[in-house]
Amino acid sequence: MIAAAGLMALSLGASASAQVDLRSVRDRNVLLLQQDTDRQNALAAQRELSAAQSRYDTQLTLRALDQAATPPTQPTSRPTLPPSPPRGPSAGDMAADIERMDRLTDQALAAGNARMRAIKPAS
């Protein structure tokens, strides 16, 4: 009986210490979760601050560009370029080439006709 009572007390003591251990683990987890939440909030605040600084810098840059882009007081015309000389052969050169091709074609046709006449009497 004494042994049973001792076992019971031991089991109750172990159960109580397990509950205390679980409570301390839960409390530690809550503390770690709160620290993580605080860290994430600090990082979010830093990102918001950085974004605000970037927006401000962008606005300053755009404002400076807008002020620098003033329209001219009088219109400026581009200087006219001299006319460029035509490229390629002139019309006279092309006409001479066409006459030469016609002459060569007529000569080739006459030579072919002469051969045909030379063949016909033999057959």
C-alpha cells in the first residue's frame, strides 16, 4: 500500500511537472512569436520608409526634369541640306545600254537564223 501510495504520488508529481513544463514551453513559444511579429513589423516599417524616400527622390528628379524642359522662345528650323547627287547610272547611260543589248540580241537572232537556214537544205 505504501508502495502504491508512493507510485501515485510520483505519477501525480510527474504529471504536475509535465504541465509546468508544457506551460513554460507555451509561454516561451508565445514570447518567440511576439518577438517575430515585432521583427516583421520593424522590417515593414523600414520598407515603407525606404519606399517613401524613393518616391520623394523620384518627385524631385521629375520636378527638375520638368523645369529643365522649357520650350524654346522662338522656333528653330533645321538647316536645309544640299541636294544629294542622284545615284546609279544616268538616263543617257541606261539608253546606251539598252541600245547595246538590242544590237546584241539582233546579232544573236541573225546568227541563229543563219544556222537554221544552213540546216534546212541538208534535210
